[in-house]
Amino acid sequence: MSSSAGGASGGDAGGDAGEENVFSQVTEFAKVIDDFRNHYFLPSRQGKIAVLKEQADRAIQLLDAIPKEKRQSKEDHAMYLYLRGKFLDVSPGYNKEAEQSLTEALQLNRYMVDAWICLGTCVWKRGDLDKAKSCFKLGLEQDPKNLELLRQLAVLERRQCTGEIEVEDPEEIIAESIKHAKEAIALDIRDGISWYALGNACLTAYFLTGAWDHDMLYQSLKAYKNAAKDQKMMRSAELCFNCSMTYKFLENYWMALSGFESAGLLDPSIKAIEQASNLCDVLDDVDSLLKKLNDAKQLSSPTSSSLPTVDSLASSLASVELDPSYERATVDRLTEGLNEGKAVTGKVLFSVKNPSKRPIYYVVCDSDRTCFVITVYGIRGTAIKEEDQITLLDPFYHSFDFEWKLKRYQFKSVRVDFLRQLRVNGAIVSPQHVIHRSMYADLMKG
């Protein structure tokens, strides 16, 4: 939180020197609590909450030590109520008494910017995002260049787009979130929290726009890297986690795995190690299946009834009819990145179980009997089944070759982001198979 109201308290408080010094001491204590809450990351989240509660209790004792007769003026009583509400609201859960104190404070003095921030944060905790947004905007009317207000708006608008309750024009709201985060950065380009808010907004935009715009992923990654330059953010497990999730969706698996492990060490409660383990399970399954399928003996005379006969599945692919505007290709003829104007036909051999559910992985063979992987984003698993014949249009190709914990992973992959890139059994995929944006809300922290 900002300390703008606290900074103005000396002029508002009035009274004798002793009274002013007491308010000054309490507001300085508030700054310390804000700094600890926003910038210090302990191994245990519950441990941090306990420390904050202890600090807030001490601050309230200090505040209540001010005699009533020394805070009887309208301005002084507003300051007292604001600070009391602020300290009561330090815990993650909603505090009704805090909301009451902050509301009464603003009824007495609506020009306390930090009180608007505190009230907005408080009502947000009970799920009233609309009222929280109204509070932040009322605060901005008093101080249009308040960094904390801009950051809070950016975070809140992103949350509006990922919550269970549908909002109108989510694309417009997430655009506002990005705008407010950039405005906060313009006020302090070194502020890691603002960069983190921008990274989260861009990552959310990637999920919910429906365009699966890779540029948003790269913007998100750039913002996270800038956030990490702020020493106060270096131990943020959530920053590390979300950055790793961005790498995962960019299919930079080594960086994703490394980041998830680092996030898990910083805060085991966010289940980053579980994400790393799930990704390793997928990669191990892909590696195992491809090695079996690409074994020459296995291809020519299968010895396991659980493996499909690649020859029989692939034999009919060369005769599949294609849109004449596309050039028929096989995976081995693709180049790194986007292959516009080309089409690869394939037979789905296996779906690979992904404990994290998204994206969906399939092992496929083409007409040359080359086995490869497709990763499918934004489309439900019901759209593609084993033994389906698929056509990949304008395929986005990548050849993987990396090591993780002494194991080497080598495989060819085609990424499917859009419905228009895919035909299943010769038919266009129905829009009903598009994944709803809310299904991606759990992929991010913070």
C-alpha cells in the first residue's frame, strides 16, 4: 500500500507537538508494515502472515495510546479511523471492522488517497471487485499519478477477467489492465511490482483473447525479467512461478523446469515442484512412446499388441485430399517455426496423459511413417481421439533437443494454437471444442 495519507497526516492532524509526533510515529510504522508486506518474501506464507499480524497489533496499541481528547477534530478522527482500518486489514482474509473504520474515515475526509486504496483492498477480499475498482478510481481522482493505485487497478482488472463470474468485454478490461500497469511503470521504471503486474496482465491476455497471440507471451516474459531486476522481487516465488509458466507455454521446457524448481524452493506451498514433476512425466511418456515407435524392428513387425501398426495407419495418408492452396508435406520437410502454405496429414497413435491438463499432447505418425508430437492449445481433448486422421495446416514446427537432470529429450513437434490450423477426419473442428478462458485461471499465481 501507499503511504500517501500518512505523508499528509502531519498537516491534517494539527494540535500540539506531542500529538503530531504520535501520529507521525504511527504512520512511519505503517510504512514499515507496507514495505514488509510488499517486498519481503519468507519461506513460509503463514509465517509472514503471523509477523504482519504481530506488527499490526503493536501499531494498533500505539494508535490507541493517543488520548481521545487529542483526536477529537474531524481531520484527526478521520486519520485515526483510517490507520486503525489499515492495520486491521493486514491479514489476507476479509475484516469487517476494517471496512467499517475505513468507510467512516472517508466519510469524514474523502481526500485521503491511501484510505481509498485500503478500502478498495478490503472490500476486494470479500469479493466485491466492482466496489474495489470504484474505490481505486475515486482515489485516482485525488491523485491521478499515484503508483500504488495504478498497480492495484491493473491487478484488479486482470482478476476480473479470470474470475468465475463472467464480465462483459474481457478483452477491453485486460487492455485497461495492461494500460494501468504501463502507467505505473512510467512513474517508476525500476519498480518490480509494476513490472510483475504487467507480466501477469500480458499472460492473461494471451489466455483470454482467443487469438493465442505469442507476442503477448514474449511481452509477459520481458516484463517478468524486468521485475526480477528489482532486488525486492528476487525472492518472489509467484514471480518465478508465473515466469516459468510463460516459458512452458513458449515450449522452452528447460527454462520452465528450472524456474518451477526455483519457485518451489522459495515457497513449497505454491506447488511449483508439482508443475515440474507433471511436465517431466509428460516428457518421459513422450520419449518412451517415440523410442518404441521409431525402433525399426517395432515399425516393421510390432511385437506388442498395445502399439499400433504404423505401416497400416500411415498407408492411407498420402491419398488424403487437401485444399489445393496447400502444399502436401511431411514432418521431415518442415523448417523451424511457421510453415505457411503447407499441410501435414497424420494419424493419431496416442494421447499422452498430462497431469496439468493443459496443453494436450498427442503422438502422431505422418505418411512417411515419421512419428512426432503435436501440442494442442485452446482446444478441448474431446476434439481429437486416438486413430483419428488429422491435417495440420500452416504447421508451427520445432525440433527439441535438450537435457534435464542427465536425461536427454529429442523429438519433433508441431504446435496447434488455432482451430483453423486443424482438420480432424477431414472436417473443420467445431467451435464448441474451444476451451473457455476460465479454465486457464488456475495456471497463474498472484
